[in-house]
Amino acid sequence: MDSYWSTYVQESKELYSSRALRFHNGNKELWLKALQIKDGMKVLEVGCGGGIFCHKIKEYLPKTDITGLDFDTGHIEYAKVKSAELNLNCNFVNGDATDLPFEDDIFDICFSHTVINFCEPKPFIKEQYRVLKPNGKIIILCIINSSNKPEWWIPTDDCEEKALFDRLWAEAQKNELSDIKKYENNELWYFEYLQEQGFKDISADVFAVLSYSPSFSDVSDEMAIDQINEGRLSELCSAQKAFRLAPNCMSSDEFNSMLEMINKRYDNMIDKYKNGDKSWDYRASTILAISGMK
Ligand SMILES: C[S@@+](CC[C@H](N)C(=O)[O-])C[C@H]1O[C@@H](n2cnc3c(N)ncnc32)[C@H](O)[C@@H]1O
């Protein structure tokens, strides 16, 4: 166990706030249908990050006995603090998805959201089979399409911010810690692995969620501003992660002025929004939900 993910890939608060937009209350029915959870079930979320899905499920279905597990110590600490803040009784455990620290046959549902592609898939599936009760279900959620390019947040104008940005990222990428450990993986293989492991009634469903659409009429002012600010948090955290990877590529003053420029860009976006200047920008994710019964 370590804090690699929350230090160099996604900070806990960043992951939590981006997922809060994906799992907002307007999408509640979509998620609950995909997760197949009924109130009172014993549920495991594998690779729970900062714990937003566990918190939302506990809020919607209060009799659920829910446990979130993650390899990252920073995420688990964050999830515990957040549970206390929200006064939600969820269990959070540090552990490896490919060697689960649980007895056999104890969960009704095991689910994961964007985790299997970072793990060895066969042991990932095998371990969930082991800890599921007979007739328990595995739900594997994968993003199969996202409307935004990964670089959507990079400044494009030729300006001082872009020059600093380019310098910081060019250096950060030279640090081997910037490479997330990935396994050879493909969602089409998962059906075969589930069958090999003994899962029955294997099926797939697809749904899409909008996580960013501040100019659209069904989005309240509060939510629109939350959406814009989520982009701000993500950029600030990304810059901080890059600076941890390449601390010598610029002075602290330069780095702080870069953070100010990011903040200013987002302040301007909020001013434009408040003045009724529509951007019509949106981000949507298509999610594949693969399920099987033990
Ligand atoms: C893309 S994040 C998704 C987090 C969360 N499911 C969400 O959607 O907000 C991937 C997560 O998987 C966790 N992870 C990666 N490999 C793992 C493993 N072998 N065991 C447990 N967690 C793992 C990472 O620490 C990270 O929190």
C-alpha cells in the first residue's frame, strides 16, 4: 500500500469533486440501476478512491452495509475524514484488489468504476468471485467513450501561462513516476474472464452521463459554478502534481504566478457565466456496465 495515486495521479479532493459531478443527484436512478444495489445489501466497492460512490449509495440507501477498498493510503484517509464530515457510516479499508482482505462468500454486490484497467484483470475478477455470496453479483464499470479530449484543459493561446505550462509538463513527463502502471487490458476480454471464473448470467448495459454543461437550461446556477470550479480544482491539482515531479524546472515565484493565471482564467469563466455569455461546452461519458452472477 502507498500514496502514489493521490500524490502523482489524482489527488483525493480532485477525484472526489470530479466524481461528484458524474454521480450528481440528477443521475441517481441511472447509477442505482447500473449498480443493482437494494437497500440492506452488503456491498464492496473495489478501488473506491476518495469514497464518493460509497457515500452517495449510503445516502440513497441508508440500510446498505458498504465497504470501500483502495490501494492508496491517502484516498482511504480522505474517505474516512469525509465520512465523519458527512456523518455517514461507511467502512473504508486499505487493500489490494487482486488479494482482497476479506473472507469468502460475504458480499451481495462487488462493483468497481474505472479500476480494472489499472489491475491485472484475471486476479481482479477471481478475488471478487471468491468474496461474493452465491448468487451475488459483480458489476464492472468502464468508461468506453468520453466527449472531451484528455488535453481539454491545456491553455491553447500563445501566452505566458502556456509557456510556463509547457515547460512544467515537458520536465514532469521525464520523471518515471509520471507513468501510471498499466496492464494489457481490453474490456472485450472481461466477458471471457467472467465466464472462465464461473460467473453466470453475464450481461452488459450502456448508459451516458453529462458531467459538465453549465450553459444548459436544466443546470442551476449553483451547479454550473460548481462545474466550472471543478475544472479549476483539477487544473490546480494537476499543476501541483507536475511541480512535485519536476520541482527544479521553475522557481516557486514562477509556479505561484502560474497558479494565479489558472485562477484568473477560471474567475473570468465565472464572470462570463454570470453575464449570460454561453459557452455551450459540455462533457459526457459513456459507461459500460458489465455484470455477472456467482
Ligand atoms: C481512476 S481511479 C478511480 C477511483 C474511483 N473508483 C472513482 O471512480 O472515483 C482508480 C483507483 O483504483 C485504485 N487502484 C489501482 N490499483 C489498485 C489495486 N490493485 N487495488 C486497489 N485499488 C487500486 C487507485 O488507487 C485509484 O484510486
